[in-house]
Amino acid sequence: MRRLALSLTLPLALFLAGCGAEPVWAPDDAVAAARYVSGEAPSITLYTVVRKKGGEGAHSGLLIDGSQRVMFDPAGTWHHPRIPERNDLHYGITEQFRKFYIDYHARETFDVIEQKVYVSPGVAEAAIQRAEHYGAVNKAFCGASVSDILKGLPGFEGIPKTFFPNRIMKAFGELPGVQTKVHHDGDPDNNHGILLIQKDAAIE
């Protein structure tokens, strides 16, 4: 009976843990000032951090390029003082900051898989709105939140509802027109992108 009780309460505890993330809410003026429009065609890019040894998916994030470019990095540790955040959604993602995101996650033990699909302006805006309203994400729920956002979008119905980044990556890779890149970094001390961003922030 005790084992049964534990088996029933553990999923509930995990669910409640997913609702307890610490909210972050940047002020309106900071979000407005950081707004960045890339001028590129609307797109959604899935970033999956994959362990080199074993191939396990360790993290999922979404770059959404619509009326502005934002990064949804659920339960992530990536941040910068010049990037205002509202509950895991980061604003002002210039090309420099996009590269910083990749450089932050790619390392000797992890690769970053980039998968990009072009979408209509309406789908891009719907993705931004879903990310804005999703709320703070608890640790280990990055895959669940990314799959939730994608699955509700037209054209992404084949994305499974899952906690596992690799399952999302596999389904995303089957979308029509997807463009895939693999980012490697074999030097554990290679933090050029991070230093570049820090220097740029200091100058400004």
C-alpha cells in the first residue's frame, strides 16, 4: 500500500513542482527599448542541447522571429543584463545575442542542434503570444513547455506532447523545409562569444 501511495503521489509532486517556478517580469520600458526586428522572413527555430556522449537531449529552446525576435528559454540559466526577461521569454535577440545563446550552450560535452522553419507572420505572432502567456517554467519542464507551445500552432500538429527534448527534435526535423545545423565546441575554455557580449555591454 505504501508503494502504491508513493507511486500515486510522485506524479502529483512533479506536477506541482512544475507550477512553482520563480516568476521574472521586466518592466515595460525595458522590453520596449530592447525590441529588435531582424527584417528576415518569419521563422521558428528549435535549439536542442544534446550530450555528445550518449546523445541525450538536455535542453530545448525556441527562437521566434516575427514582428520582433525573441528567445523562449524555459527553465534555462542563460541571461544577460541587456536582455529583458519575462518568465523565460527574452526580448531583444539581435544576431549577436543569438550567437551568444549558441556559444553559451555548446561546449566540450554538449552540441547544439539548430532546426529552423519559415512560417507565416500569423504563426510567428501566435508563437510569440503563446510564449508570452506561458508563465515561468520549472526545472526539467523545458521540453514539456516547448512542446506545448509548438503543438498549438498551425503546421506543428505533429509535435508530440513530451518532456523529452530529443522527441521534439526528431518530430521538428520531419517538418517540411526544415533547415538543420549542428554547432560544436570542443574547447571547454572557448567562451569568446560570452566575452564579446560582456565587452559590448561594458562599452555601452
